[in-house]
Amino acid sequence: MYNSAVRGKLIDGEKSFSQISKEILAPIHAKTPLWWYAAMMVSLGMFGFGLYCKYITVSTGIGTWGVNNSVAWGWAIINFVWWIGIGHAGTAFSIFLLILRQKWRTAINRAAEAMTVVAVFCASLFPLLHMGRPWLFFFIFPYPNTRGPLWVNFNSPLFWDFVAISAYLLISASFWYFGMVPDFATIRDTAKSKIKKAVYGFFAFGWTGSSREWLRFEGLSFVLGGIAAVLVVSVHSIVSTDFAVSVQAGWHTTIFPPYFVIGAIFSGFAMVLTLVITMRGLYNMNDFITDRHVDAVCRILIFISLIMGTAYMTEIFIAWYSASEYETYMFFKNRLFGDYAFQFWAMFTANAVIPQLFWFKAVRKRMWIVFIISIIINIGMWFERFNIVVTTLSRDYLPAAWANYSPTYVEIGFFVGTLGMFLAGVLLFFRYIPMIAISELKSVAKFDKPNNGQLKAKSHE
Amino acid sequence: MSKKYILGVFDDEATLVDAFEKLKDKGVMPVEVYTPYPVHEILEGMPIKTRITHAAFFYGLFAALGILGFLTYAAVIDWPLRYGGKPFNAFPSFIVVTIVATILSITLLTLFTFSARAKVFPGKKAEIFHERATDDKFVMVFDEDGIANDSESLKAILTEHGKIE
């Protein structure tokens, strides 16, 4: 049994083990609610519009986008970095809290990892279509070819990025899947219908819960947890080198890797909050994802928000302190008061100022305010990427090359399409996959009187 | 089924561990223990061990060497190209790809090892002793032939907190 002096009980309402399985699996065993179909239609509609815009992009070309010779990276890269950032929280949540032995993660990590997989998938579409000739994407693999063999440039951050993103997608998906195997077995053994038994039985890979399986399962999660922690930090550092390795004012800074990693975890945790509050609202999971869980995430967000604020201030300070004419211009003329000043101040307010409201307990315990702030943070993080990508590119070293940028409907539709894909993925997750890691949650279930007080429970860890 | 088994079924972790330890003192070991979540006392007490972490280390070692070797071969020996005035063997910038690809190799190989060693793979049919062992019951399985001498004391310990099925 798990006893925590600091956090108290992790599950409300004196539940037995079978009650835990039953309540978490209720949405899977129940009939599909009507709102689910309605929401699915909406997200598929968005997805369809996205497909249409992708079709235009591929059949006509990148010319249908608003990007130009100066601002060659527009919404595509902004949205790519935004989705990857959101995708970081799942792994960050499971891994860092696993390493720090924060047991309260068990109620949230499944949802966070699901979000990761869908978000990284959404992200990977942007660079693919920005290639212009996506059907030749395999040129980026270093494979023996008839062109020499000519190898790819291993010094290029864009190649590192490709390796990192594909590795991250594969690893987070398999980490997520193997965590679900024991829960699929629970569904198999509790399901009434034959079809459900067969389908989940297949996905459960013959799991029985024997000590031989558990022992190796623990070894596996230990190994994956340990190395995925390195991966979380390195993937977004690599994304940041896409910018930092170039010699552009506002990009060419050493603060970029940690700044990007922190920003990614920030937006991801905000998205986790959005997701779990939705889950609480729709599926009545308040006993598992308690107010104390939401409170803990809010406290983490205060801390990360302070780091974000510090990073923004550091960038501005260093721009002045470096005495570089270009850096000073970029920050003091262009970002703070230039054509895109609105985006800068929106970013600053949403990421560094508004989350500070979480200092107040009254804010943290009102779910609708927390929900709104979590959305605001995600919008703010989107503006951060806009600010980094567009302001720097639009004001080059050469005033003759200056250009402004605004997206066309094709780019907007592409983004809306990925939002639809994300929503559809989340809805499928709600419907067909246990939203909370049942077996992990059972291991932290704490009963006030174990076995009616006959035996004293031992606590481990 | 050719063999006969005795199942000890418990409602929670504490009673299971208590019975397991009492039986272990008597020298009676279950063939297998099925639990809804990992119980560390059982995993440590059972005469099984796993070397999956050692395997992962060696996968990582060989993957790192292999990838670094490939990058050096491709960029230095097979088709050297000057990029931005950097030397052919731009070792520091090879590290990034090496780290990420090593992590990927470790993950995939360890997953396959897990799948092979724990015998958890697609298409496997589960051998279920007790329907609720993945839900809320903790089940110890004993081979009836192996414990012929101790069956009375075994049953006494099992029924103290659990029941026999």
C-alpha cells in the first residue's frame, strides 16, 4: 500500500480494486453517448478541410502559402514547433515524475502520453508538406542510393530534427502502448461481449499479470523511463538548433535549447490540464483526478511560468548587453515595438503574467478558471513561436530584403486540419482506451483499513 | 489439463504477501503468482530474475558504436564533402544523431527482448487461471504434485486470509 505523508490519499471515495477497474472502464463498456458522435463529426469536418488544404499544397505547390523569400518559414514551422512542444508533456509527465517518484502522476500519465502521440503525429505533417515534394521525403534517410551513394548532411540540424522526431514518435508510441497492455487484459477479462473480448484480447498480447511478466515489465519501464528522459530533453533542444545554428539576430543564442525545452513542457502541461479537466467534466473522474491533482499541476505551471518570464527577460537583457547592433534592433525596435508587437506582448502576458494567478488558491480550485488559463497558455505559446519565427525572418540584415508575412487560408486550413485530427484522436482515446492507467492506479490505492485492520500493511518506497 | 493446480485467491496485497512469506518459510513456493499490479515483495521473493537492464546496456553500447561508425564511414571515407568549412570528421555534430538513434535502438531492442522473454506478443492466447486476476484478485498457483507433503499446512495458510479455488 502506498502512503504519502505530503499528498494524502490519491484516490477519493474508499474504492475497492474492482470498483477502480469498473469506474475507469465504464466509458468503454457503456454505449457511445450522442455528444461523442457530434464532437467526432465536428473534428472530422475540420480534418477534412485540412485534407483539402493539404491537397492544394501538394497539387499546386508551396506558392499557395503566404510564405515568401524572406519569411520562408511561416505557419508550418510555427505549428510544427507548437505541436512538438505540446507533445513533450506526455513523456515529461511520465518520465520526470517517475524519476522523482511522484506517485500522483498515475492518474494523469495515460492521458498525457496519448496526447503526446497524437500531437507528435500532427507535428510531423508540417515539415513533410513544407518539403514541397513530399513524395521524395525518403531522400532524407541515409540509405545506399544511386546518386553516389550521396549521404545526407550529418552536420545539419534539420537532419538531426528528422532523426529526433521520428525516434520520438516511435518511442513515445511504444512506451504508451506497453503501458496499456495490462489494462487491455483487464478489459478482456471484464468485457461481456465476445467481440470486445477478442479485440482487446488481441491487443493485450496474452497478458496475464504473472510475476514473470511483471518483473520484466518493471525492468522495461525502468529502462525506457531512464532513456526517454534524455530523449525529452534532447528532442526539443534539437528543434531549437534549427534556429540557433543559423546566424540570425534573435535566433543565434545559446539560451535556445533550455528555453525551448522549458517552453515545450510549459505548453504541454497546460494542454494536459485542458485535457484532464475535460475528462473530469465529461466522465466524472473526479475521484481519480482529484482537485489535488489539478492543484499540483497548477503549482508546477507557476514555476515554469517564472522560468519562461526569466528567459524572456534574459533574451532582452543580453540583446542590450551584447552591444550587437542587430540584436539590439531585433529586440528593442522590432519585437517590443515593431510590426509584430502585438504578438510579442500577447506571448509575454499569456506565458509570464497570467499563469501567476495560480498563486491564489481561489483560482486553483475553480476548474473553469484553470481551464481558461490553460487555453490562454497554449495560445501564448503559439504566439511565442510566431514571435521567434516571423519577427526575425521579416527583418533581415539587409533592409532591401525586409518583408512582412500573413498566412493564406491554405495554411490556416492545414492548421485547423491538425486541430481536428488531434480532437478526433482524443475522442477515440476517450472511447476505446482506458483513460487512466488502471494497474498503476491500483498500486497507489490506499485504504485506511487494509483488510479490515487484520494485517498491518507494509509500505514500499 | 494434465496437471492439477491449487489456487489461493486473496483480496489484497497485504494478505497475499503475508501468506506468501509464511509459505516461503515452510519451503513451499507457488508455481506462479498473478496480481493486478506489480507487488514488489512477490517479485523479489519468487525464484526468478531478469537481466533486461543488462541487455539494454549492451544494446546501447553496440548501437552507439555502430551508429558512430556508420556516420564516420559515410561522411569521412565513402563520400567526403565539405560543409561550411567544417572538417570531414565533424565529430561533435555526429554526437547528436548518435544519442538519439541509440535511444531508439535501445527502446526497440529492449521491447523485443521483453516481448520474447516475458512471452507477451501479438496473437498470443492468454492462459488464464483466474478471471479476476487482472481486476481485483491476487492469485497464487500451486502445483498439486509438487506439494503433496505440505498440502495440509498449505491449505491452512491459504484459508487464513484468502480462499482456495
